[in-house]
Amino acid sequence: SKKGNKYKATDLFCQGIHQETHQWQEIDTRGAKLFENAVQAVCRDVLAEGMINCRDAGFELVLHCHDELVAETDEDSHLTVDTMVECMTRHIRWAKGFVLGAAGFESPYYVKEA
């Protein structure tokens, strides 16, 4: 078990990149890390559903990062922030009961937050 790990009896190992050697090898992990990875995977799939909804609505997506989407539209476009929020929060068939929220803003150029 790892030096200094007080949970020696419950070590869990998997294959991965070692943080110091940068080599593929057996590394120790923990339940919280596995849970975090599972949550991130589901959130990525939720974002992908929103991206598909946005594309189908007519948005030209030009950027996505973590939980953020960026689209370009003409100033006189019928596509609005409210339309994008609706696309991002639409019910997902495989995630019944999953509560989604979104917010957005318009800007003539990219900024992280208005």
C-alpha cells in the first residue's frame, strides 16, 4: 500500500498514469475519485444532449468547455439565450428526474462571464 495511507486494508488499485513518473502502471485510488469520475462522465453526456438540442434548433456552436457552450448567431436571429437555455435544460429520456439548470448571456465577443 501507499506510504502514509492510513486506509491500508481498503486500498483499491487500477491502471493509470502515475503522477510523478508519468508512466502507465498500477496506481491506488479511492471510492471518492471513482465517484467523481462517474459524475463527470454523466455530466459530459448531459452536455452532449444539450449540444445536440442546440444544433437541432439551429445554433452554430463554436466552443464548448466543461459546462459551457458558445454559439454565434446573427444579431437579428430568432435564436436567443432563452432558446439555448431551453435546449440545455430539456428533459433527457435516460435521466428521468435529473434536475437541470442553465443561464446565459449575449455578447458581441467572447467573454468568460458577463
